Amino acid sequence: MFRVILLTAAILAAAPAFGQNSVDVTKVTGARTKGINFLKTTQAEDGSWTSPTQPGISGMVVYSLLASDVPVDDPVVAKGLKHLESFAQADGGFYAPTTSHKNYETSIILLALVEANQDGRYSQQIARAVEFLKGIQWDGVEGAAEADPAFGGQGYGRSKRPDLSNTSFFLEALTHAGVSQNDPAFKNALIFVSRCQNLKSEANNTPFADKINDGGFYYTPAAGGASMAGPPTPEGGLRSYGSMTYAGLKSMIYAGLTKDDPRVKAASDWIAKFYTLDENPGMGQQGLYYYLLTATRTFKALGQEQFTDAKGGKHPWRVEMSHRLLELQKPNGSWSNTADRWYEGDPNLVTAYSLVALTTTLDETK
């Protein structure tokens, strides 16, 4: 009997982690402060993080600090912004001169500049960066007709294929900058995003659309198609996986689709079937923190406080996500992934991802 009482007490003590209806603000703000303090100790003298020639990482760190309510005139933030400004190019973009990541770098730096623009100091640079990004989107200018699977996407430059990850960062940046959903950039991007979904529809007539038809998303339908979740199926299908499915769903919401759209429903059903915060479905631990960040932003974009999985389980996503990130935080305040693909072994980048996700669990306006 005594053992039963002890077991019951242990279960009840553990239950609030996922049973409570609101985020533990004290614990989350404490974890966030530890993460902020970690990033303040790892900034280089030139204002960068990790690499002085890869402004995307520094841009994500600066964005995460500003989003976490670190003031724009904080010395670390100010030095970081000055470093980012040094990558301003004559065409309006923000990128390293020799990079093939112009979209990634400009999109991420644009997020930081918008967050720092309370007094209008970056308004002109923001407007020019938006036009630059729209200018490098794959469309007729790049020789991609609307029937081309590459049409509407963003990628690694004109000589490389567009992909859903690049396109999702592009749409996140435009949304953050206040660009209207009616802008042609969103309309064209939606064409590309719809073709990244394993769903046969009027919006998707690619040869991959009905091979798996599970409503999930993969990396790209362009240049023969690719999924990071493994080789094509024997039937030629491109495997769906978690981070791209959340990225695809979020992008569709940003582009103006509603919950009643069959594409949104199909993606939501896939997420309901494979819902987890323990891994990136289809990828294991690879890309885990990008997955957690993207899931957080997606649930916010959907405008719902609770998500129901395929078994009927109810998930208050802000509570569950904050709890998961608290579990994963290192004693020194950082986060990092032992599966280091896509730079997730870098604690600067991954701590930045985690801070943005934590802030989103706290604040509906972020």
C-alpha cells in the first residue's frame, strides 16, 4: 500500500509538466535569461558569432536576442547589428560577397532589422531588402515558367534549385516585414510550396504528388525532386518529414490559406498522426531544433492554443514546447544537438533557435 501511495505521489508530481494549462512563466523566463547570458559571452570582438563570414548565424542570434526583449541599445546587440550592417550590398541584400546563401542570409538579417526598427532607423534598409528578396525569387525573370516545378521558390541562387526550407525563411521574413499576403511574391511562393506536398490536387500535378499522398511535405520538387528523409520510395515517392511539413503548413498560412483548405487539412492530419517533440519525424535527431522552432511558429500561425493528435490527445503546445526546451537546456544556458547536421552542433545557432521558440511560447505577439 505504501509503495502505491509513493508511486501515485510521484506521478502527480510529474503531471504538471504536460497537464498544466499555462506556461510556467518563471521557469521559462529564467531559462531564457540563461540563454541570453550564454550568447552574450560567445560574441566575438567584431560583433559576430561562430564565424565572421557567415552572417546568417549572427543574424539569427541578434534576432533571437531582440525577440527575447534584449534592448536594441544593449552593447552586445548594438555590436551585433553593426556587424550585420557591414554585409549590406548595393542591390539591397545582406550577404557575404562570396556566398551562395543570399536568400537565407538576407531573410534572417531582415528578421533582425525588423525587430530592431522600433524607431524607424532601418526602414529604408528593410524596404530594399524586401525588394531584393522578391527579385531573386524563382519566376519568369529567372527563366522558370509557372509550369516549372521551381517556379515561386527560393534557393541557393540562379544556378541551383529552390527548396522549401529557403522558401519558408523567405516567407517568414516577408511576413515579419509586413508585406501583404496579396503581394505576388506570396502568390508565387504558394505555387511552389503546394508542389512540395505529398498531395494530389489541382495545385499539385507533379509526378510525385500521388506516390505517397500522405499530406506531408518534402524538400523540393525541382530538378528531379529530393527529400532529406531518405531515397525515393520504390514507386518514386519523395518521403515526407517533420520539419518540412511544419515549414510547408506555416508557409501556406502565411500565404493566406485557411484551415478549411484541403492542403492545410492534409498537412494538419499528417502532423496529428506523427505529433512528437522528441524527434524530427522521419529524420530522428537530425534538425531537431529547427523542427521545434518551426513547429512553434506554425502553431502560432494557426492561431490555436491546443492541438489534437490523431488519437484524440490534447496538446497545449505552448506548455509542451516550453517544457521540452527546458528539459534540453544545458547547465551553461545553451542548447545544442549531438546530431550536428545543418550546423545544429553549434550552440550559438541552436540557442538562438531555442530562444525564439521559448519567446513564442510566452508571447502571442512574437
